[in-house]
Amino acid sequence: MSIEENTRIVKDFFAALGRGDRQGLLASCADDIEWIIPGKDWALAGTYRGHAGLTSLLQKASEATQISYPAPPEFVAQGDRVLVIGFAKGTVRSTNKAFEDHWVFTITVRDRKLTHIREYIDTQALAEASKEDTSN
């Protein structure tokens, strides 16, 4: 597949993510997709596999955070990999604390499906926003 086609597939994935279109997201991902979110002390950290894992991640994300993306991401592609560079602002629902997150996703596309996603996010900012205030 071409770099342009891989980029279009990833852009379609992010558009579905922005619309909250879970069926569209699942359709764009391979059955054995692996999504890795590194870190600890952050509810979404972990490795999610397959459509069941992706569904679980999306549910956890919607329950744990409210996020907006004030600027469109940048896409950089080479071969079967597409890097997506972006910025998000949001709130952790359980603490009502705000966070800002500059992030990069590395995404592998094979046979017109996303097969691997790894997030490089500001895990420290997200972990801090997730901490309960114990000063009371």
C-alpha cells in the first residue's frame, strides 16, 4: 500500500474517534490489533489486544476523561507506519482536574487495517491529574 493510502486510513480512524463512532473504529482495525499506552498511576495505561480490548479501552477512556483536541493532528508517514502528532486538553472525571497532553501515536497499517498503536503521551501530567486531593 502507498504512504498516502496508509495516511488516509489513519486519518479516517481519527475522524471516527472524534465522532465517537466505535463501529467505524473497529472496522478500521485488524482483529488482532494491539494498542499500548505506557505508564502507571493512570487508569488507561496498559496493553489492549483485539477488538474486545479496543472496546474496553474506548469505554474506559470515555468514563475516565473528557478530552478535546484544539488543533488538528499532524501526520507523518513512511512505509507501513504513520506517526500522528497532536495536542489534547481535558479533565479527569474522577478528580475534576485538568490536564494538557502533547502526544505522538505510532501506528502500523497492514492490509488496510491498523494493526499496532503505541501512544507516547505525557503520562506524568495524566497521572497527576488522576491523583485524588488528600489535603482535606
